[in-house]
Amino acid sequence: MGRGNWYKKWLDNRSFIIENDRLKEKAYVFPPFPRCDSHGFIDGNVRPYIIADMYSRYLRMRDKNVLMPIGFNTLSAGSFIESKHNSNLLDDKISDIYKETLEELGIGINDLKLVNMRHNEYVSNLQLSFIDLYERGYIEYKNTIVYYDENKNKIYDSLNKPDIDLPRITEKCFVLKIDNMVKQIILDINNYDISQNIKDKLINLLEPKDVLCINFSLSSGKNIEIEIEHPEYLGGASYILMNPEYVNISDYIDPDEISGVNEYLENGTEAFAYTGIDALNPLTGNRIPLFVSTAISSSFYLGIPILKEEDMIYAKNAGFEIINIFDDDNLLINSDFLNGLSLEEARENLIKAFLDAEIASNKRIYKKREINLSSYDTFGALFPFLYDKAGYKLNSLKNFLPYNFSSQFRPILDPNVDLLGDSLDGSINNLFSTGIAPFISIIYDEFNADYEMTSEQAKEDYFNWLPIKLLIVNEASIIDELLMPIIFHNILKRELGYDLPNLAEKIIIIPKVYDNFMISINRANNNTIDFNSLLKEYYADSIRYYYLTSNMEDKFVFNKYDLDDYDKFVKYLRQALLRPTDNETSKLDFYFADFASKATKLLDEYRFNDYITLIKNFSMQYVIKEIPSNLNILTFIRIIFPIMPYLAEEVYEEKFKGRYSIINEGWID
């Protein structure tokens, strides 16, 4: 009961094609795009695609116009390298392996909506979206602080940093600005029907902090407000950095220093520029110099070398004063009325004194204000800009996309590119390419439309297809598969209007797959799953059914003994359904009608595990043990078609001589 001719019948029947029918209700189902390699689903994480296919088949039987783009994330280094090992050229062998595996599982793939993230059309849409957000000010190219892994020569944002200690460096990168929409992002996260644990994880990624907002008087007569997480260290403050992207710096620069600041902003050869203005430390009265710097992601940053190692390094390199605030007993010194106190006592006293004097206020902030989008990898979607080193300007390649790859992994441009400049090192990282995939997949229609994600044409498409009826996310990838789409959705709302439909109607978070020793399945643990071998040994429907027997929110424990049992169940069910019977009426009619009604309710409520359990219990009681009528069987195979499409088609053809697919019978209403 494998792929056989059934898949061809579905394709011939145009089962997975989006119909250009305005009368049909549109329904968008989005599973994540797997990162491909030549071993298929070695981590066993196939549940998202089975769920998406099951629900899509149900919606199609309900006469919905279903969009379910299937994609293959071939932008990763592993995909390129393995493809190169298999061929002298970069070809589609890696994604073809995945496609064949999915088809064997009965996953409905519309070839016109098949997304290979290395192909010209998709890369062009990806790069065009990057340019669109750059031109609208959401993406900037600037000096920013990133985590650096010297061994792997990789840079990371705090969102995707490995769970190891890595040094922080300043690097010129593309960053996504989110500072002016963090509150709305948090509101959206809290409004989605996902577990509180997932909500907390996502919100904590935005780095919530309780801070004291303190007023500093400037030598120019103006005031500034600085957010300080540890005000008890205030006596050790030695410099203030001001970011011109967040502050109108003209209000805080001495006229004698304007030329130096402009030189810094134009050429960026130094780490900062002095404004000619000092702030007064409200605790000690000491003067603190104010500098312009783009290396920080906030309006004002108070450098306290004794508090942070990176501030200490910065201060030493810049020659700033380093003020010691601890004596031999670890009590405060050089801290005015806090002298002689411990840090805990000092914090309590300072906060009370500043609040009473009304020069400070308590506030909760979110320190995450920008997201790094750059990678050092030579694989992946290339930045759609040329860098004019003479003028220090980026030249957009909007009219020359896609800026693509050669078979030797080298950047290549269309021959008619007549812009002078050098290509930028690195490529767009996975946070961007994965996070924006749900939106590009709407734009990337059957005609390979090529327009900006914030255009009026795109807006019409979003209104047609959003919200996603079912968004499926891997728990291990909630950052790029959920948080980033929420962020991009907020950008679209800001640009196209807040009447834009929600991102998703239902979100399901799928945990990892484990073996029966509760060890995560992956290569490193040497317990991978050979999916192609499974498909040769078991019915595809048995695998589909088995993978949905665990609660969606629980870890899935793969055990071949359990799969054996479910395979036997499906075989027993097949034998029962194909038994010859002349019954045209049956005492079981009520039970089959009730079964159909319950299955409909469960699928409409996204209670997929209950739907799976219902099928097994009903099968054992009324299909295998009893002898239902042919009309009962027709009802039954229509209800099980979403999860057991091959079995349903086989019975439909043999018992009912179906000329077309059973999907044409529609759902039982």
C-alpha cells in the first residue's frame, strides 16, 4: 500500500492544485521547510508534514481552495556540500530525495508551488523582500555587536547563539530593527493559543529587564534619560554612548565637534566620536563624556567598566577612565552616600533616594531591539547589494535579481549588470530566510510573481490567504519558524494597515522525536531513522497513522515494535474493508453517521489525536468485528482518507470501481 499509481491519479486529478475560483473559501496550511540532506528524514521529524497533509486533504474534501506550499531549505551548507558530493554540479538531487520520500508518504505536493530555496525564482523573491525591508528602514547595514565562534568562523545573534560561551565582537552586519514594535509583538505572542511555556520562551528572547530610568543633566543645559539595570554600580560610570539611529544627535553635540561627528558618521573608521558635551553623574557629580556610536542598539548606553567585561575592554581600548568602586571587603567606595554599603544595600538605598527625589522611575524594558541577519557562510542566499568601497555606499541589485550561485559555490550576477562595486561577504542567515518563508510562499504563486512583500499586490494576496488556518512549528525552531514570522507580520501590519488578517488561526508546536531510551534522534547520537527503509517495510498509511498516535504537544518516542503493531492494525483494517459483502442496508447506519459527525467536529477543532483515536476504536468495534454495508464502508473510507489515503483509494477502486479519486466524493456532511 505504497505510492504506486495512486499518487499519479492524484496528480492527474489535479488534487493539489490551487483553483482560481473566487467562490471557494481559501485555506492556507503551512508546515516548516525541512533542511535537506541526502539521508531524508533521519531525525524522524516527519509529523509536521503528515499533519499538514492530513488537514489539507480534509479541507479539500470540504471543497476548500487549499494552499499548502512544500519547500526544501537547500540554502544550508550541508545541502550544498552533499549535493556537490553527489554530482559535479549543484542540482536538485537532495531536494528530489526529500520529495520522493514525501510522495511515498502520500504528502500532497503541488509542483507549481514546490519551493526549492536555491532556485532562481524563490531566491529572487527572498532577495527582493530583503531589499524592500532595507529601503523601508527595517533593515540596516551597520556596526553591531555579535557573538563570534572562532572555531567555526560563524557569527550569531543572541536569538540563535549556541548554548556555549562565545566572545562578542563588533562587526558590520545587516540587522532587522524591531525596537518600535516589541510591545505589539509581545501582545501577539500572548494572544495566540499556544502553551504558556512557549509564550514565556518567546518573550524572554526579547530580553525583558526591570530598570531604573535616571535623568542625567548635561553640560549643555539639556537632560537625557538612561535606563540602568544595576544602578548600584552608578559610581563606576565612565562614558555614555549615543546612537544616532535612535536619537536626534544634533540636540546633543557641541558646535565645535560637529565636523568630527560627521566624519565618523560618513566614514566609520573610528569606534565613536566625542560630542563635546559631558553628563553629570547624579550620584557622584563626576563628569561623564558623551560620545556618538552606532555600535549599540539603544538611545543611550552608560558604560560601567567595573560591571561588564565588554565595557572594561571598550574603556581600555578607548582610553576611558576606569573607576574602582569596591574596597578589599567588597563594599562600595567612590559612590557618595552609598560608600561602605554592600551592593544589595546600595541598590535599595539608591532606588529609594532617586525615586523620592523624582529623578528616576521604575520601568520594564525589552533590550532586544535589533536582530542580526548576516552570516559568514558562503552558502545561502546572497546579499542583494554591491558595496561601492570608494563611496562607502550599498548599490541595490533590485533590477538584476536573482543574485545567485554558480556550480562552484561562487556568487554570480546576470551578465547585463553594469553597476560598479564588490559583492558583500557572507549571506542572509536562516532567521530571515526561514522566518519570511510563510509570506513569500503566498507571493510565490503559480506564475512566480515577482513583487515586493509590502506592495499593494502582496496586500491583496495576504487578504486572500491569511490567516494561516494551521501553522505547524518545530519546538526546536520556535525562533525562526514562529517568532520571526510574528515579527515580519508586524512589519506588514505597520506598512499595509492593522486591518491585515492575523498570522495564524491555529498554531501547533511539534516536539522532537526520541528513541525508546529518550535520546533525541540525530546523527550525533547515532540513532537516526532510515525513512526510505521504513517505507519499503511498512505501509505508508501505517507510518502516517503511527506518527500521529502521540499527543501533539508531547515528545514522540519512536519504537519499531509500536510501528509493527500499528502496521498490523492497518492490515487487519484493510482485510475487513475488502471483505465481499452484499449488504446494502445495515443496522450500523446510525453508528457510521455518528462516526462521521464526530470526526468532522474533531478535525474542525484541530483535535487530531482524538480523530486518530476515534478511527482506531471505531474500526475495532464496527469495521473489523462487524460486517458493515457497502454504503457504511463508503462513509468510512471518506472519513479515513485524510490520514490513510492509500487504503481509502484502494478500497474505493476495488469495491466501488471509482474512476477518479475518492476526494471527488467529498466529505460526509
